[in-house]
Amino acid sequence: MKIKSFKAEIRYNLMHSSTEYCCYCNDVKTFLSCCKENHFVTFADLDDETQDEIINKEVEEYEAWSKT
């Protein structure tokens, strides 16, 4: 799969997800505090730069996983 279309698919899935991210460290919201803050938003509410960072992290994790 081409990386551009893979990133587009990730963006589409995240834009329609109810998963929330910390506004300060961009970690996924869990029952534990990530950075002692309590402000979370969905992927769609993050700015474009932060969205790109999260997508790139997803791609890097996938590439590392696929090499194993």
C-alpha cells in the first residue's frame, strides 16, 4: 500500500473516531493521567500539525511492527 493512501486511510479513521487525545502531550486518553492535565479532545478537534504528528507516529509504529 502506498504511504500516501495509508496516511489518508488513517486520517479518515481517526477523524471519525471518538478516541480522545490530551491537548498537552497528544497521548490517547486512558483511565490513568498522561501528564497530570485533564483536557482532552477528539482527533478532529486537534490542529493540522498535531494531527500530522499523530498520523506519522501511527505509520512509524506500523512500519516497526511490520518488520518483525
